[in-house]
Amino acid sequence: MKDKLDTLGAKLARKEMRIPVDLTVGVLFFLLGGVVLLIMPQQVAVSERDVVNGRAFPTLLMGLMMFCSALLVGKEIYKIAKKKPLEYKTVNLLVEVKALIILAILVVSYLLALWTDLFVVGAVFCALAFLIYFRCKKPGYYIITVGMAVGIWAAFRFLLNVRF
Amino acid sequence: MLQHIVPASGLLFTLQNILWINIGVFIGAVFAAIPGLTVILCVILFLPVTYSMSAIPGMMFLLGIYCAGGYGGSVSAILINTPGTPHAAATMLDGHPLSKQGRTKAALKIALYASTFGGIFSALALLFLGPQVAKFAAQLGTPECFMVCVFGLTIIAGVSGKSMIRGIIAACLGLLISCIGSDPMTSYDRFTFGVGRLYLGLDLAVCLIGLFALVEIVGRAEKKPDELHMDTSKMRDNGVITKDEYKRMARPTILGSLIGVIVGIIPGTGASEASWFSYSQARNLSKHPEEFGHGSVEGVAASESANNAVTGATLIPLLTLGIPGDGTVAIMLSALMINGLNPGLSLFTTQGDIMYAIMLGLILVNVFMLLQGKVLTPIFAKVVSIPQEILTPIIVIFCFAGAYSVNKNYFDVAVALVFCVLAWLLRKLDMPPVPILLGLVLGKMTETNFRRALLISNGNPSVFFSSVYCWIFVGLIVLAVGTILRGKLREKKPQAAPAAKEE
Amino acid sequence: MKKQTFRRICLLLSLVMVMSCALSTTAFAAGETWTVTCPWAPDGVASLVSQKAASLSTEYSDDITLVAEAIKGDAATVNTWVLDNEAGDTGLVFVGEGLLSITATMDPAKMQFGYEDFAFVENLYSSVFVLSADAKLEINGIEDLKAFVEGAEEITVATNGATGSEAFLAAALFGSMGAGDALKLVPYQSAAEAAQAVSRGETDFAVSHQSQILETYNQGGVTVVCAFDEGPIENGPFAGVEGVGEYGYPYFRNRCFIMARAGTDEEKVAELKALYDDILADEEVVEWLHDTMLLEVDTMDVEAVEEHIANVKGIVEEYIDIVQPA
């Protein structure tokens, strides 16, 4: 099992993707600004008598965000036209898969706590899942971490009166 | 004043008070050191303990938590790159790199000494200048508060990393997120998408957990197994701060303390704003700005002195005008009022001994914080040597418990997770998270004061230049922007020089 | 990790737990614990009174311990409370006219609850709001106010929040004086901020609890013009200040109802009511409410509560256009 995972990991580690950072940021946030402006009338009610209404500040922000995004895109287009190198960020597939696994541990811990309405269930799962993720083989670590998970829950529940 | 000092000392120096100060300091330092557990949450949780106490021990206990919490937040910021409290975020920028250089104990000590200095500085300001400072603070109205916010936003330039444009975009995002919830000026919902729980807006501490703490956990994915363990045996961390470092700490610590006091007396602001203002100014005025973000002792000293200098300053409007300087102090007001003390200048005449005992007690709290900090520093420093297998889930559990405790709701845990995903995506795009945090800290205050000032003036923007204080802030903003531009030019020069040589 | 280090950390954690345990024992005594949720600011009047009541609960009952909790959030907090609590659960919540009369009229969609979801326990206090004016305007009573209103093109009033009780009281007073169009409500984040705003002349007036304006008044920054009550204030530093009711202007008192979840055993509700009545009859509490908080003990029955809600609703419906124009 361990060998299989290592082989898969080695394969994934070789796969990389290069993202033109400024161009991506520019396009993404320009679109985000546009979307926010578009949904503003539905999401922010205003009164005619308001001197400065609730839409003014977010509109100003989105305007600035779109202007900065356009600047970034313009700069990158200029670089492409002048055949200058763009700034790239390399994304490694193995890192992203590992990040997804960690994120999954976090989400499942949260869901377990929510569904059972017992925080300690999520906490114990979280402790065990991370120990497995780190491929820990020391039984002592399992005892300590699970003990701490229960201890933290007990401290909040019984000493600080946080009911969860 | 002098006639009150002797009886106040008699009221203060009792075994009971000393004991409660130490319990408060210990709880505050440890609580704030745990990511997700903020000082305000700690005060709320332990407030019932004071119900059965009289005013002085009750206040001493809460002040112990409050002041030590100011320092405690820096502990996790230095050790695990996760600020224990929002106001320790600026400390993280240099504290953690120092720790990574094998100087964990030194970083913790710098934070402790700067915090103690800031705390005592503000306690003295409260004791000697309280009423005068309060009168000045009372004159700062809505337009002045807006100018303070604009001044605060100039910090974005300093924490944007490689690209200021990306920093501005990130700050806009933070400011936009701060708009979520009930519009403070009209009570209409904004960007809630029909989700009832969003009506309250997003809690800063919850966002911070996602933006800095949980994303740091996800960031473990970027490290190879051998990078996860810090070999502390090779580091020989003796915790020594050199003479040169002490000298370099002096100016940012004094300036930070002053900034902390000024920011602290303005109601609505708090330790987070103070630490960022101070960090930014220290960087602008430093002879080594290039060290900031890479383990600068000045950076740690500046932010820590400022966030602890807020503690005494927030008590100035509370004790003299009955206006709490920040959220935590607002809760501490309960301990006074439940004992029949309605804070204000009149109380200095009717209950002068108690008031001076509280003010003197603040100095004592800081002294005990220093003593306890010296004992706790070596123990805290050992956290970096805890195996990641154990430390990682424990941090997550504390973060989840902390997020839940804010509003006693799992919704906030989900919000923290959403911010974690957002922070991860932004990290992939090299977007700095600190401007988002700044936007969140300053957003509501900026917008509210902007709109309220224009509401008062019927839309006339000259309101922002209507007082001498406004002009002082305009001057400070111009100065800050000028220093930033000078710094940027300085940064470009060394890059341009080698390029010219190559040609 | 060295064993010694691990032992030290364990020792530290144990110490924290032992200390917390000791502190919690002092705070939460034995018996059935009822958590009282205040949906407003932890430093607000309601939260402070709730804490005071909670601190005395064990003196008056061996079976019930009250634990005060403040989760700022207004309707959102009460929505959550209603969702999380069922009949018979040991939870209490505060609701006032702000939720049952104002929010219910202005923005009913925001509320996932109604009066029928609660079982009334007791009214915690009754507060008479006051109108204070910038001292420079020299307005010392309702006659002065009338004269000011007649000549004013614009009247600015600082309130705590945009659509709270304070905003509606201001709207009702100036609206009934025929100055609704000239009225400009300036919302602040807290009552203390509103009090400071009027004292430095940022606004002409402010509406607040008496205790919240007291220090500013003592320092000479404001004058207290009138009270939002039937007659003049009888006690305290503002004794003698005229009530707007004397002139036929609308008013209401601010009240804070302690509610259990609907369907909770009637005997239990009666037991809780008796406990609160005992606490509110305590001489120390009465004195504290009068002298420090400038409030009144005002125990009520269900009919009086319903009457109060209906009265405020009537005022809200009449003056809603001034507070929140379409």
C-alpha cells in the first residue's frame, strides 16, 4: 500500500502546471468586480433619500478593483506584445492533491461535529485522520493526540460551558 | 491625585488582588496563545467569575486577561505562523521568520519586553494624562475617524509583497467582505444572499482563523516530510538579544507605544489597527526596511508595543467619559457597573481611591506579565519541537472550537473553512493575505465614517477638511504616502543598477 | 520531543485546566443551569442587568442557576435561539419591542419567529429614554424644543443604530411636532458614540438611555430636554425632566422580556418568574437599578406585554416613513 502510494506520489510530483499569475489575477478579479456590480441591485436595497447609499462604497471598491485588474491585464498584454517574459507560478499536482486531502479532513471533521452535534466526534476524527495522513506509526502519538482532542472538547464543554 | 495614591495603594496591594492579577495574566497569556481563542472571548467566558467579587479584584482579574492577552497572541504568531488573536497578525510577519532562523526564544522575549513597555507606557498615560487625553479624544468626530481609516489604508502598500496592484486588489476584496451583513447606516441587508446568519456580518476572528491558521495547515501539503520537523537541537536557541538589537528596538518600541496610546483613545479602533499603524511606521522609518518580513526585531517590537499600549489607552475614555475604547473594555465595563460604579470623571471625586487603585493596578498587571512571561517563554518555545503529527490536529481542533465559541454556532466554523479555501486559492495566485485582513479590520469603520460624515454635511466633501485634526491627518497621510514612494524608489534603484552594469 | 519538554507542556495544560475548573466551580454552582441569551451588545443595559440577575440566582434558588450570555445579533441571534431550543430546554432569551414591534413591522422576513414561539417569563426592567441636546443650543425643555423646531430647516438626531427604538422615538416626537421632513437620523454604532456626537455638536440631539448620557451631561456637554414617558422623571439625576406624554406626543418605554420556548412546562415558567421576581425585589438590586442603571423594576403580566407590543407597533406603523423612507 505504502509503495503504491509512493509511486503514485512520485508520478503526481512530476506533473506541473504553470499559471501566468498577473494575467490570471487580472482576469479573475475583473470578472469578480463585474459580477458584484451586476448583483448589487438585488443584494443591496437603497432608499432614494440616502445621501450616500449602501451601494456607494462597494461600487467604489469594485471600480478600483476592476481598474487595478485592467492595469495588470494591460501590463501583461504589453509584455506579450513586446515578447517579454511573463511572471509564472508553478503549481505541482502532488501538492494540490495533498492539499485537497487535508481540506477533506477539515471538512469531514466539521461535518461529523455538525451532524452528530458532538464536537468531540469531529475532534477525534481530525486527530486520527492527521496521524494517518502523516503516516504515523507510533502508538504513543495516537494516545496523546486523541487524548488531547477529548481533553480540549471537555475543557470547552465542562469548564467554559460552551455547549457542543 | 496624590491624596488618592496612598489609599489606592492600600486597596490594591492585597494578597487577593495579587492572586487574581496572576491568575488573569496566566489565563490571558495561554488563551490568547491558542489560535482561535481571542482576548474578548476569554473575557466573556471568565466574566461570570467576577460576579461574586468586588470592583478591584474583579477588574484586576479582567485586566490581567486583557493585557496578557495582548502579549499571548504573539506567541502562536511567532511559533506556528498563526496569530493567536487578530492584533498579533503584524507580529507574525517578522516573529515567525525569526523563529525559523532558530531564534524562537529571542523573538518571544522581544515581544514580551515590547509588550511590557507598551503596557506600562499606556498605564502611565492613563494615570497622569487620562482626563486631558480623553478631552482630546472626545473632539475627534466622524470626519477625523474617517481620516484615521484612510491613514490606516496606506499601510496596504507596505504589506503588499512584490506587487502593490495585487495588494490593492486584495484589500478591495477584504473591504468588500466587510460590507457583508446589515448596513450599519440603514439596517438593510447587503450581500447576504438570503442567509440569515450573514445578517450579523463576518466576525474578524473567524475570518482570521481561515485566512491564516487553517490555510497554514493546508500549507503542510507544500512541505516534504523532512521539512515538517524543525531540528531544534541544531539551532542552539539561547534566546540572547544583542546590544545592537536592543538599540534597534528602542525607537520602534517608543513610537509604537505612542501610536498605541493615540489609537487606543479613539473609540471604535483597537489593538489590530494600532499594531499595523506602528508596524508600517517602523518600516517607513527604519534604516533596514529590507529586513521587514524576514525577521526584523524592529517589526516585532513595533507591533507588540503598539498592541499592548492600547490596553491602558482604551481605559482612558472608559474611566473618564464612560465610553469603552474597544469591545473587550466594553465587557469589562460590566465588572464596574455591576458593583455600582458608573465610570466617568465624577467617579474620580466620589470613588477616587478605587479609580486610582485600578489605574495603579494596570502597572502591576504589566509587571506580573513580564515576570510570568519570563517563566513561560522557555516553555512556549518548546512548542516548535512538538511533532507535527500531534501539533497539526491540535491546532485544527482549537481553531474549530474557537470559531464555534464566537457565536456558539457551527456556521462560523464553515465560514472559517470557506476563508481557508479562499486563502489557499489566493496563495496559488501569489495574492498577499494581509491586505485582505486590513480591509476586514478597517472596512466597516471606513465606510460608516465616510457615509456618516457625508450624511451630516449633506454630501459636501469639505467636511473631511473641516477641522485642524483633519488637516493633521491629511499631513500624516501625505507623509506616509511620500515615505512609501521613497521606499519603492529605493527598492528599484538597486535593481536598476545591476541591470545598467549588464548593459 | 524530549520527555521533559512533554511533561512541562502537560503540566502547563493541567494547570490551565485545574485553574479553569476552580474558577468555573465558583461561577457555575450546582442545580439546573438556565442559559439566558441576550441578543444585544455585552456592554448594553440589558446584558448588564442580566448579569446582575444571574449573579444573584443562587442566592434565591437551590434548583435554578442563571447563566448570562450575550451574543450580539438581534433578530439573527433570536432566530438561532428559536432553532436550537425546544419546549422544555433550559434556555431563556430576551426579546423587546425592537424585535416584536419594529423588526416584525419593518422587515418580517428577517425573523424566523413570532410572539407565539415564546412563553413569557418576566420583564427585566423598564427604561425611560431621554432626548438630550447639544448644550450650545440651550434647549432645556419641551417649550424650548418647540421653538427650535419651528425655526429649524434641518434637525439632526444621533441614535444607536439605524432602526432601533431610539430612532422611532425621535421620529415619533419630531414627526408629531410636524418636523418629520426636517428630521435627519444619524446612526452610530453605540449609545456612547451617539452621546459623544451630540456633545461635540456633530448632531443637534441624541436619544439614549438615561445612564448612557449621564456622564456627558455631568461634564456639561449636553442638556436633557425631555423624557419619553407619560409624566416627568421622578428619581435620579434627571428628576423633574418633562415627559413628552404631558404634551400629547407619542412615546413608549423600553422593556426587556425574558422568554422561554413556547410549550415549556407552565410550572417551570412560574418557578422562573418567581425567581426573577425575588431577584428584582432584592433591595440591593432595586437600588442598583435605580442609582447605577437609572432603570425601574417593572414586573408585568402577559396582557401588559401584549399591550406594550401593540402600542409600539402602532407608533412604528405611523412613523416608519420617517425612519426608513422607501
